Amino acid sequence: AVVADLVGDNVGDCCARGADLFESLSAEIIGAMILGGTLVERNVDEVPESSALKYIVFPLAVHVMDLIVSTIGVMAVRPDNKGRGDSGQELEDPMSVLTRGYMVAVSLAMLAFVGTTRVLLYTEAAPNAWWHF
């Protein structure tokens, strides 16, 4: 009974931690969307009406890119399986495998963020403003 109680406590703690992370991330995204809407509302003259929705959707697009890049980064963490392991040869260093996945994720994140920023925040009124974001 004690073990079951401890397991239940651990599961509850993990679920609560996940719920807290989800709530924090959701609040961050919604807050950024509100800021984007306020930016558009206060600068009606400089921001074309066709670009108004892009400023509001930008935080969602960035987090969608985060999910895609993270998934690809996790999939890139695979050891080199060229006859290693059971045959007695030395296994690949785990840190080099993790570093490879990290470099893939960081490179893709940089490209995705620059691309998303260019597509969603570019306006002809201020053509270089997206770059300074």
C-alpha cells in the first residue's frame, strides 16, 4: 500500500508539473498575441491591414516551428550503428551523438526563426524592421 501511495504521489507530481508547464507556455503565447494585437492597433497607419493578423499569429507560428525542429532534433540523436556493440568494437561516444542532435536542432531553429520572422513580420512601410526583431 505504501509503494502504491508513493507511485500515485509521483504520478500526480509529474502530471501537475506538466500542467504547470503547459499553463506557463499557453500564458506566454497568449500574452505575446495580445501584444501583437496591441502593436497593430496602436500603429494602424504604419501597419497595413493585410499584415495585422500576421503579428497576432506570429507567436503561434514560432512555437509550431519549435515543435517541428525539436522533433527533428530528437530524431537526429541516433548512434552510428556500423557493426558496433555486440561485435566487441567500441561504441560511439554518447556526447558526440547528443552534440550532433543539438547542432541539427539549433541550425534548423535558426533557419526556421529567420524564415518565420521574414514571412510574418515584413512590411513595405519598414522593410528592414523584421531583421531587428
